[in-house]
Amino acid sequence: MKNFLLWLAHSPLAEAAKIGLGAGCAWLLNNITSLNLAAEYQAIVVAIVTIIIDALNPHDPRFGKKKTNV
């Protein structure tokens, strides 16, 4: 799990995966019960999901965390 969190914190492919996950969440929200979210709100969901994943990762040195050895 530690290796996965380090990869998630430092890999460009992980950034793409987090953005894809956020886009999937926005698409899901837009298609559930016809919420009809505007494109601006969908973009906000993508950004928020990416930031939350980064903030919750203890191996990500951003957000005031100490830098870990890679």
C-alpha cells in the first residue's frame, strides 16, 4: 500500500488517473436522476476530487506534510 501511495503522490500517470476518476464522478453525478449539472459544476467536481485524493494521501508532501523519501 505504501508503494501505491508513493506512486499516487509522485507519478504523472497517477495525476491523469485522479483527473479521470474526478471526471467519472462528474459524469455519474450528471447522469444520476437527471441532475443536469452545468459544465462549470462538472469541472469543479473534477478539481475537488483530485485535491481531496492528494490531501488524504500521507505520502504526498504538499498540503503542509513532511517530505517522504522516494
